Amino acid sequence: MSGVLLLSLTLGAKAAELAPGWLATRNQNPFALDLGLPPAPTVPDSGTWLLDTSVTISNTELGQSRDDTRVLVDLESRESRLSLAYAWNDEWSARISLSQWRASAGFLDGPVERFHRIFGFDNGDRGQLDTVAPFVALNRGTQQTVLLDRPETSVGPLQLDLNRQWQTDTFGRVVLSLGASIPVSEGLFIEESRDADLSLAISTLKPMGERWLLGARLGMLARGDDERFTAKTHPMVSFASVLLRYRLGSQWSAVVQSDAHDTLYRGLPALPGSAGNQLSFGLIRKLGQRGEIVATLGEDVPALHSADIAVHLGLRMQLGN
């Protein structure tokens, strides 16, 4: 609906061609959704707005143990995100972003299991946990803390970032981003802190010939030293992204993007307590000169450290003269 409305409103507008950029995907580890990990930056042309809308559905079902601690996760999460960016000139831009999350039993369990069986992949813990989704629990010895046992909806933190851009011959478009993540609700089942998270990142997008685009991003997230579901958070979390995009023709592009983060929590099993990496494969279809539609499929790399699978659909539109 947003796409149809935007297309109708901007049909007669004159705007520069939308430059290829990053996917708006994030690591969909359910224990990372409430954190202030920022999506990669979007930088519009000078004097224009860039609207980015997306829906990401991820499905996770696993049980992990470490010492006397066990984590059970059986849920499907949906992240609906709206971002709006504006560039004052060729150097400075800002973005505001807000998301809504929904945790439920979902509909991807059957398709994921059939996909694994067709290609001979292991279904892991699927169907072995004796749980009724949605369900997330943390067991310490004989004590069980149920974090989620019914469908829930929550508003994610308000994310703001200020970007300074340089165009270079060696590295292409270099962007330095300063971000803030401000909680506006109590989160789904993890967020207990009202502290804001701050991030600093540097990224580059470099065209290689007429068809290839390479990207790299590295950043650091500063978090408050607070207790969350009786687990100590790491005060500093590093994150990184790598992009490879290939133009298939005048309208289509193929893209691979990896979004990784460092350890989130101390003393917990792999999913919340280890580094994670989500690898997304996608296709991009241009909408005239001012927009594009994105569809990607994400998998966890290394295994069991992120969501089992994540489906992402997005729309980007540049508005203005």
C-alpha cells in the first residue's frame, strides 16, 4: 500500500536517479532485535528525501546449552520498519527510523522443514523441543525463566543517525555515521533498560566497472551496563557488513550482503552469547529512476548464531527535485 501511494504521489516529480546502496537488513537474531544495532546508512542526493519501508520475517527454533544454562527459542518474529532520510547538501544527511515487532507462531515452520528435507539438510531441533510457539525460555539448573509464552507486539527503539559523506577516487563513497537508539517501549521479552545506545560507524561503497558495487562497513555500539533477563550485557558490541551487488541489466540487480555483530551477553549459550552473522541473498528491481523493490532471503552463518531463516521485502523511494 505504501508503494502504490508513493508511486502515485511522485509520478510527476523530477528527481535524480536513485544511487545503488545498502540493503536495509539487520541480523534477525531474536536476542538482538531490541538492541540499537543500526541498519547500514542511506544517503540521498542533495536536497532530496529517501523513504525506506521494509518487512522482515524471521523464524527460529532451537535449544542450546552452556554449563548449567539452557536457552529455548521457538518463535517467528516480524519487523516492520519505516526510515526517512534527508540530505542538506552533498556532505551532510540525517535519518530517522522506527520499527514494530511481532512475535508469534508464524507460518514458516512447515516450508522451512520441507526445504531442508528436499535438499537433505538437517532440521536440527525443529519438532524436538516439546514447545508450543511462540516460546522463549532461559533455564539455569532446575529454574526456568519464561521470557515469552504468548504472541506479543512491541515498538522498537527510535533510531537516529547523522551522516557525513565524502566522494573519493580510491574508496568511492565514504560515510561516517553517528547514531543513537532511544527506547520508546518496554520491548518484546528482552528489553528492560530505558538507556539509549550510541553507535559510530564508517562505511564505503565502491563501484567496480559498470556492473559491480562493493561495500564494507565497520562500527561500534556502546550500551549501558544493565541487567537483562539476569544476564550481563557487553557494554561494547562491534558490528560489520559486507556488500556485493551486480547489475544484471537496466532494471535488475543481484545482491549478497553479510551483517555480523560481536557477542551480546556474557555467560549464555551461542544464540544470545556468541557472535552472529546473517547472510542475505536478494534481487532488486528498479522503479523508474527514483525507486527500487528489494526481496532477500537470509540464512544464519555460522549456524545457530542467528535466526534460522529471514525473508526481507523492501521499497526505497527518493523524493524531491
